[in-house]
Amino acid sequence: MKLFSFWRSLATFRVRIALNFKGIKPEVVNVDLVKGHQRNLEFQKINPQMLLPALIDGDGPIIFQSLAILEYLDEVHPQPPLLPFNPRDRARVRGLAGIIACDAHPLIVPRVRDYLEREFKLNEEQRLNWIRYWIGEALQAVEVHLSGENETGRYCHGDSVTIADLCLASHVVGAKLFEMSVAPYPTVERIFDLCMKQDAFALAHPLKQPGAPKSVAH
Amino acid sequence: MKLFSFWRSLATFRVRIALNFKGIKPEVVNVDLVKGHQRNLEFQKINPQMLLPALIDGDGPIIFQSLAILEYLDEVHPQPPLLPFNPRDRARVRGLAGIIACDAHPLIVPRVRDYLEREFKLNEEQRLNWIRYWIGEALQAVEVHLSGENETGRYCHGDSVTIADLCLASHVVGAKLFEMSVAPYPTVERIFDLCMKQDAFALAHPLKQPGAPKSVAH
């Protein structure tokens, strides 16, 4: 298995956690998003969307989009599971994941920040306000779900790690990279702290990857 | 089954197609997004994220996020299927769906357009440029996949309708609502035209829903 990865990509962070969790050690190919290597022709042929993560299992073809990769990994390596068994439970896990991975994260990625700067001439403060606003919106929505619903356990859904926890962890790490406190979201914070005590999460952390700086100035 | 819907919501359009396709006739509850009824306390209790679609099956709880709802419907009403059987095929379908439903659509929804107007004082032309740019980015990425990959058939993946086609249809209808031509994306256009010949798609069209105008000025 070959994972196209970059230390800073939060969507790839989710996939790294899943791979660790399943005990899979892929070959890691670094695609430097800061240097724009995702736009190289060679990588465009691998992923036309020029985004990370991308995964090749065996002879391919490429598997793209982090949620699709997570579902794939859970289907071909079902143990330990990252989704519950019951359709209603699965729907809640996927819904929580979607609040983060669909409705928040795509608004704060480099290509969007580049557009805001290039086309609207927004300065860094305005772009940071944008990023923090959308991160906060998702934190708030997830907190209301987690704090108010009986299905919440030690983790987002019951007492086992699911795809929702992978997304929550990537989102909180993103919040911290942008110097946001998650203290206003105590259930999110509690679950994040529990997740990060596990090797599968901790070893996948952006700042633990090849090429990462010791700390981050956005 | 109870579907919280609004004629203009493209994410709800996807769910309406799936329900038609499965032959399910839910009770439809209209939530007027133009009048801001999604922010009413009553609806906040149903969906804390204050977004459509939301679905209640039986006693609940609420099922939220369109992709999670589509997966749920396919799990509890598996015939006719909206996902292929093989994990690699499922991954491609989910990946194509994600390009649209995760990486494009969340950038053009009303709450984002409201932010651009309120916080950045962007005028309508700038906001339309924003919307059209992100719709176009996804159309282009999907076209490259569809036109270059052997798995593409009469539909996005083989000769059966999948979740990818539901997302493609909602995205093209969105493009048309914003007066974009999809002629530069011939495979997308071909599949869209084939989809819209089917009742499951045609009857779910935004302009066919209660409260919809005969035509749209954005």
C-alpha cells in the first residue's frame, strides 16, 4: 500500500490514524504542499484533483478523498472496526464525520486560502478570521451533538474509536495549529485528549511526520 | 419516514433522488431557508447544525448530513443498490461523491455566501465568481476522472446509478441555477442528461418542489 501524504494535511492525518489503527504500514510518498508539488504533472496523473490524501493498494487504481479511503480501509481490513454495526449508529458516526470533513475542513484548506488572498485581496488577519470561524462552527455543532446525545460514550460514539473520532482529532489539531482553544467545547476536548493518548493517533500527528517543523507558524 | 427539505437545497435534492429510487415516500417537512427557518429553535433541536437535509426514520434519532443519509438509506433499503459491491468500486463512487459533496458544495451554500457579504463586504459579482469558481473546480476534477477511467460506463460508475450520479446531478443543477454551462465537461453533461430522463431524478428536481418558483434568479 502506498500513501501520498504531507505532514500538514489534516485529511491525510485521518488516514494515517486509520492505517495505524489497523496495523498497516504503507510506503509513504511525500507530496510537499508548501512547495506546490501537488500540481506537478506526475501527481496530477495520480490524483486529478491535486489534493491529498491519495492511496494506492496493490495495482491500483488510485483511491481518493479521505472519507472514501477510510471506508475502503474499514471494508478490506475490518478489524478493528472503525464503524459500528447498526445502520443508525453508522449514520450518526458518518454524520459527525461529515460535519467536520465536508462542512468545515474544505473551507480552510490552502487552495481556498489562496483564492481569498489572490482574488479578494484579503489580508492574513481576515483569512485567519475566516479559518477560525469555520473551525468554530463545526466544533460548536459537534459539541452540541456529543454533549446532548445518549450515544456519546468515552468516544464520539460509544466506547470504541470510530471514523468520527479520527475526524474530531484532525479538526482539533487544526484548531490548535491556528491557535484556537477548544476549552469552550468540553466534550470535544475530553474525547480529543483520550484519543491522543493512543499511539495510533499520537504517532500520526502532523508534527511527528517527516519534514514537519518542531512548531508551526501558520 | 420524515424528510426535512427545501426546494432549493441541493444536498436535499440528492436525498430526494435516493428516496424516489428506493420507492420510499416520506412525509416532507418544509424548512424555508430563504426566510431563515432553519435557525428557529424548533429546528435547531432537530438538527443543531441548522442545515438541510435531515431525516427521521421511525422514532429517530435524527439522521443528518446528506452522504450519511444516502449510506443509511442504502443500508436499510438495499434494493436497488446505490453503491457497487466491491470495495474498490465503492471507494471510487464515494471518492467522486466526495469531490462534489465535500470539496465543492459546502463552499457555495447560503451560510458561506452570507459570511462573504457580511464580513468581507463582497458584492454580488464577487460572490458569483466565488460560487462559479468552486463549482467549476469540481466539474473539472470529476470530468477528468469520468473521461479517463475505464470504470465509467453509462453512469459515473458502470451502467447503474450510484451515489456519485446523485451528487453529479445535484452539482450540475447547481451550476445551471448559477447560469454556468456544463458543455466544457462533456462526460458530466452526458451522464447528467441520462440521469434527468429518469423519474427518480426528474421528480426530485428543485424547481419541481413545493414552494419553488418557476425559474430562478439567484
